[in-house]
Amino acid sequence: MKGGTRKRGKSWSYYFDTAAVGGKRKKIEKGGFRTKKEAEAALAKALAEYNDSGCVFKPSEISVSDYLDFWFAEYCKFNLSDKTQYTYSSIIRNHLKPQFGAYRLNSLQAAAIQKYINQMKTENYAMSTIQVALAVLTSSLDYAVEPLHYIRDNPCRYVKIGNASKPPRERIILTKEQFDKILELFPFGSRFYIPLMLGWNCGLRINECMGLTWNDIDFENRTISIDRQLTWYRIPGRTLWYMKNPKYDSKRVIPFGETLFRALKAEKKRQLENEMYYGEFYTVQYLKEYTDGAGANLTYVEQSQKGALCRESRLPLVCQFDNGRMLKETNFRLCAKKIQNILGIDFEYHCLRRTHATKLVEADVGAKAVQYRLGHKRITTTLKFYVSHTDNMAQDAADKFEAAVNGGLPPR
């Protein structure tokens, strides 16, 4: 592609044609150069950058701050879940813009990024925060390389996190004795009893647990259908809770045993009694539509007292307060804190999920069956992160080797 220069009045301009769109060519022209030589130099630079990116050098002059806004609006809004968008937005607002926002996009170098990563480590940020900050910046700059061609290379590719000063938290495997003590602290009738029982007996994710309705419980066949999870979306001045597909679209049907059967039966009866006791002041959940400023629709969970206008789309949630209010993952933090402070157990809800997986493997349940029950996308996730090596597994391995190779079990 060639262009040219010409004199217009007292200054010089350069010009060239872009690719045809709809059979018509668009001419790019820029003036204001003092001499023909300056215009020719500017033309050569503009042609080089146009051939590289399809635009005339403006993208390469954009600030990192403006580019992150562009990337979030054009990519994140259409490809990421609402919760991930909120996480990315927080990282951009609190870390990336304050640190790199004033840089030009094409001048951001690996050295500056590495320096900030090292600074986060010295300031004792959690490993997860450091990893997410770098991941968000990496993803945004990957998009600038391909498909936008705003920059030629992603400087994040040369940045190393190394060992963070705070080691990642290791989730414990609960013993039956520890779980019994937890249930003594939160017995039947406590709002946390059923979530604890669901986590222990089924290995559910906490948001899957909170999203269960009584329609998902098949008492006759003793199965639970995992079709959704309860999660949140932040709007100005309010947090909306809504139902979405489980992680990785891991819809599944999980059988359960006698212990959970009795607990769920008793809980359903208790909730009916509570509804009669509270009467018109009992809280019910129903679905409602929300439309944001861009016209996007979101069906979220609204709450009102039973005495209000009757709703056809009522959600009979399994996990709730005595007065019918829905229980959310944020409410469960109180349960975890009490277990930590009173029982001295380093507990969080995910411990139940990991314990469930480990106990299944100890009981010789196949890895594929465990993967399905937990709803993992890959079996490597099941084995690497959710199944812990225990003393029982070690002894079982020794006994099976003795039987297979040496002809019998060792004496006890």
C-alpha cells in the first residue's frame, strides 16, 4: 500500500487509502507538518502501524487505564460470569489502574510489572490476590496482542510470581469426631444444620447448597438434583442474588443415604411448622426481572413477607432462616467463625467437600464416580486438590500389596 504527500497552504500533509469496505475506500490524511521530509517520515510510520494493526497509531497511544476500560466493556462483559466480572473490576480498580493506569499501553514493560508483583509480596498480600492481579493483567494484554494487534508482545509472559510470603491455605480433612462436635454446636433446628449435613453427605459446593429447592429433593428415590447455584451480582447501591447454572455446567443427580434422608424429612416438616407460626410475616422468595442500563436482563431472587401479594413463582428454598429468609454464603461465615473460635478447628465450608471426596476414595469408590458426584470438569482436579492421602489409605496400600505379591496379609 502506497500513499503520498502534498502541500496544503503553508504546511505539508500525508495521505493513503485504507482497505475497501463495502466497495468504497476511505482515505486517511493528516496535516500540519512543516516540511515535506517530516510528512514523508510520518507517512512511513503511519503505513507501518496501519499494516500491523489495521489502524493509524492511535491504539498504541492509548493509556493502560483507558485500555482496561475498553477491554472490560468489549470482552469481559460478554464472556465472563457476573461474579468474575466483579472480581476483575475490583482488581482493575484497586491494583492495576493505580499502578499502571498512567502508562501508555505500548510502553508497559515486564520490569514495571515484576516490580509491582514483588511489592505485593513484601506487603504480605495473599498468594491468591497476587495470582489474580497478574492473571487479569495478562488476560487483558493477551487481548491487546491478539486479536487487536495493539501491541506486539505481552510483557506479563516474562513476569514470575515465585513463592508468596503467605503460603496457600491448606483445607483440612475432618474426622467423624470433629464433625460430631460441629453438629453439637449447630444441632437440628439451627439454620446451619442442613447446609452442614448437605456438605458432609453430598460434597456440594456452598452456592449449590444454598440454591437447592425442595423440588430438587426426590424423597422416593433419595436423590438430589443439582441444577443451579445461588450467587450474586453487584449493582449500584444493592447486591442482587440470583440463580445460575452450577460451575462448569455440572448438573448432576446425587443419591443420598438414610442419615440425610431423615434430616431433610425433619427439616421440611419444621419449615412447614415455622410458616404456620409466622403466618403473614413469614418470608417467601420469588423470581423477579432486573434490567440494567445496557438493557441486559437478569432474573434474580426477591423476598417479601407472605402477607404481600401472592407470587406464582415462589422458590421453596431448602436452606433458610426460621422466618423463611433465604440463607446465603455470606451468612455461613458466622458458622465457620464459631467453629474456628469455639472448637479450634480451622474450618471453612469447602472442608466438607474435600472430606467427602477423601472418605469416598478411602472406601474404594472409583475416581470417576467421585468426579461426577463433586461435579468436577476434570478428574485431575478431583485427585490433585480434593483427595488427600490419609493413614488409612497408606495402610490399605500396604495390605493390598502384601496380599497380591506376598500371598497374604501381614500379621497384626
